[in-house]
Amino acid sequence: MSNQLEKVKELIALRAQARLGGGEKAIEKQHAKGKYTARERIAMLLDEGSFEELDMFVQHRCTNFGMDKKHYLGDGVVTGYGTIEGRLVYVFAQDFTVSAGSLSETMSQKICKIMDLAMRMGAPCIGLNDSGGARIQEGINALAGYAEIFQRNILASGVIPQISGIFGPCAGGAVYSPALTDFTLMLEGTSYMFLTGPKVVKTVTGEDVSQEDLGGATVHSTRSGVTHFTAATEEEGLALIRKLLSYIPQNNLEEAPYVDCTDPIDRLEDSLNEIIPDSPNKPYDMYEVIGAIVDNGEFLEVQRDYAKNIIIGFARFNGQSVGIVANQPKFLAGVLDCNASRKGARFVRFCDAFNIPIVSLVDVPGFLPGTGQEYNAVILHGAKLLYAYGEATVPKVTVTLRKSYGGSHIVMSCKQLRGDMNYAWPTAEIAVMGGAGAVEVLYAKEAKEAADPKQFMAEKEAEYTKLFANPYNAAKYGYIDDVIEPRNTRFRIIRALQQLQTKKLTNPAKKHGNIPLE
């Protein structure tokens, strides 16, 4: 055999060795937990045969604590690029079979190289996390490695889409990278995220808590809002990432992919003409409205189980990707609170960063009152939503279905926050406050002097409601561009979006704004 063939044979053997990660026993152990390996996950995520792996032969440089005797090709992370539905993406997947996927200096360099390439090529970057944390044997070098990754997350924010999949443990400093990315997905039962683990919590606070209850998918999807999606299986999670990308552009200079639309743009939805209950205190389901007006009823909801009083997610109108922000009257009457405001604001800012038009469906009676909200800075959280809408320069179409009162009217993409097209249904009530509250302020003195105070207040409430609890007062001033028939909502939104395709609007030149982050 020639020398060259010998070297080719050696290469093939080394590649086979690298693909085994931590070895067959470690792979079997991973499979026994019901988890896939890093390469198996990448194969499921990307188009078949499209993955090009980089840095397969990288090894760590640590010699402390016996590490000079433990070397694995690739050093615990698989990195490279490929395609999803034919579109270029960059990906890294931590390999738990190698040193529990712990982060070393060289692993961070591999991840940073992929992120740099993604930025240079203007393509999404997807990270699949499954790691025991920093490699303790490397000390400060591992911490420096995390910081290098975080710096790239920050610079890439708003430039390329960044998606994190949590497919196992993600603890300590490692949690900050997913927190800095645009979307995070967690697996139910097998993934967790927390800054300090149960043992430290027990030592410091005396609190006894499991990993699942401290930082599992349920906790972060319902209580903290840290994760945007959860999935029951790895297959479902990876399919969800693929689906999410179909609504998002490659970078901040491009538009989201257009999909051929088979749903007629002038489809009338008669059910919407009767969906608003006669009683102003009776709820209806905003999901029914969304399903009725978007293409083929398809809606990809984000943060479904967190702050359910507001709904956010992606849909299409005539094949064009849009972000939907909608109050949900079925939950807490659709009021805005601290969590709903933050949830809505972050989504609006994502859509604005990536040229995705925003459609807002409004039915909001106000902000949730009480000390709990005020002490938790509802003023600042509400201001975040206001800031996000006011800052956004993408096309903004707002439809007010029923209530739109006071400060909550303003923060839900009103005309003065540069809403482009503001429509209202005939059932819309746009005012400073509801009739009952308004007459208490306006007629408190007269009511005391009236022969029948109750009757007097009822008459005044009816008078106020007739005057203000309709869309025509706002339309009179041009704050509402048109009052539309509910069944025609889909067509009017599509027409508005078509008109707004050439919209050009820029904010004043500045380094960056100072959004209220407290």
C-alpha cells in the first residue's frame, strides 16, 4: 500500500473514532436515558446529508488533574453547518458522552468559530445544549470560554436569529447563553436550567427542592417565562425548531420566507360577526379569532403557558410571515400585568429586529391593579411594551375588537405609537375607562344629591357608554383609520400588509435607547 493510501486509511479511522465521541459505552448510557447523541440530533435537525462538520480533530490542552491522559477528538461538542429546508444554518451540539459535555477552552473556541461564521454569512445559529457545566479542571479558562460565547451572543442579537435547544442539563454560567438568544426550547422531563443547583440551594437557604422543581421545563414554561417552547420528545423539539425557522428570515437585512398561499385572501368568516358576547364582562376565546383570520388557521404560538392573558406567536397572511400579539379575554379578562407586558415587549422587539410585520388584536380592559403588581414594577414592565411598540419601524396593523381602555389602549400599538393601520370592529369600546368607573369620577357629587343615586348613576353610565363605548369617537379624530366588519378582518389585514410592503421609517440616529429594564 502506498504512503498516501496509508494516510487516507488513517484519516478514515480517525474520523470513525471522532464520530464515536466518548465511546460506545458512553453512547449506550446516553441512549439508556432516552437521549440521542449530538450527531444524531444534528442529523434529525438538518436536511438529510447536508451537514458539514468542522473541527472534528480539536482536542483540549489541559494537563491538570490527570486530563493529560484523557483526550477525545472533537472535545465534547459537534460543530458545523448545513441546511434546513434548503436554507443555510450553523449549528453546535454539546456531546454529553465526552466529559459530560463540560465546557473547556477549546470547546468554547469551536462554538465561537461557528458563531463568527454565522455572523459573517448572515445565517441563523442553533445551539443544542447538553452539558454538565464548566470543566472544573480548566478553572478560569473555562469561565473565559463562556464569556467569549456570551459576547458573541450579544453582538449577534438582532443581526442573526439565535435559537437554543436545551436537551439535557444546563446549569451555572451556561444558562446565560440561552438567555441571550432569541428563542429557547426545553425538553419535558430530561432538561433543566438553573444558576445554582439543589445542593447549593439546600446549603444556603435550607430549601429542599428537586432539579425538576427548581429548573425543569414546566417551571420555566409556566412560572419564569425563561423558555419559549417545550417538547415531549427530542424528535418533536427538533421538528419545532425547523418549523420556527420557517417564519424567520436569515438575518436582519432580509425578509422572512414567503410561502405560496392556498387560502383565499377574501375568505369571509361569518362566525366573527357574532363572536363578541352581548355582556361586556363575558369572555370569548381569542384563539378562535386568530384561527379564523390567518392562512389555513395555522398559528405557531410562543410561550403558550406563560402569562396566558396575552398571546404571541407567528402566522401568515397571504403567505407573508407576521408576528401576532393578542390580548386573551378568556384569561384574567385579558388585562395586562408585569409578565404579559414583558412577554409582549420582547416578542415585538424580535419581530422589529427581523423585519416581521406585527398584527395586534386588542381587547384589553386595563392593567391589573393591586400592590402585588405595583410592588413588582408594573409601571416599568408596562413601559417596556409601550417602548417596544413605539420603537418598532416594521409594518404595524392593529385591530381593536372590544375593550381598549386607558393606559392599556396606548401601549397596545395605538396610532400615536406609529401604528400604521388601526382598525376597529363596531363592538370596540375605546375610552379612558369603562362606563361604571368613569361616572363614579364624573358624577360622584351629583349622585349624593340625587333622589335615587342608583338610578341616577345607571342613567349616567348608559349615557357615557353611548357616547364613548364605541369606535366612532376615536374614528372621528382619525385615531382609528376605519371601522370594519368583523367577518372581513382577514381581507382588510392582508390589504393593509400589501400596502405597507414599501414602508420606510427610521428612528433617530443613536447608539441605542435606554429601555426601562428594572
